[in-house]
Amino acid sequence: MNVTDRKLIELELNKALKKAEESDRLKSAFLANMSHEIRTPMNGILGFAELLKEPDLTGAQQQDYIRIIEKSGVRMLNIINDIIDISKIESGQMEAFISETNVNEQLQFIYQFL
């Protein structure tokens, strides 16, 4: 009895299983990373909202905290939009594009946020 065809099918099935397992692992890692990315600006929003309750804040401090809350909200919205865009790219509904960013502005935001 010739089992060559059966062995080839088994090899292909094994490769497909490994690919599916790797895909599942990558998806889980992606979701864990996105969860962390969303929690970070949310913590900034909640933390600075709590600080706004302090009675001895100056007007300038309040404005700084409000600005950080707004930027954190924008950051969270951008992360959520990025997740949606990744889904659209994967489904072929959108193509990826590269754009410029101001690194100094990003570093300043992170410095102020932290």
C-alpha cells in the first residue's frame, strides 16, 4: 500500500496547525499589548482628574492637568482608531500608509505625562 499521499496530507495539516497556533499566539500577544496601551492613557485621565479635586491647586496647575487629560484622551482615541485600522488592513478594506511625526513633541508629551 502506497502511503505517500497520506503522509503529504499529514505534513500539510501539521504545518497548517502550527501556523494557526502561531497566529493565535500572536493575536493574544497583540490584544494584551493593546490592553496595556489603552490602560496607560486611561490611568492618566483618571489620575489627573483625581488631582483636579485638590483644593489648593493654582489655576495654572489646573490648566496643566486639564491639558494632560485632554492629550491622554486623544492618545486613547488614536490607539482605538489604530486598532480599527489594523483590522481594516487585515481584511483588505484599507491600505497602510506612512506619515511623518514630530518626535520632539511626542517625547515632551511622554515627559509631561510621566
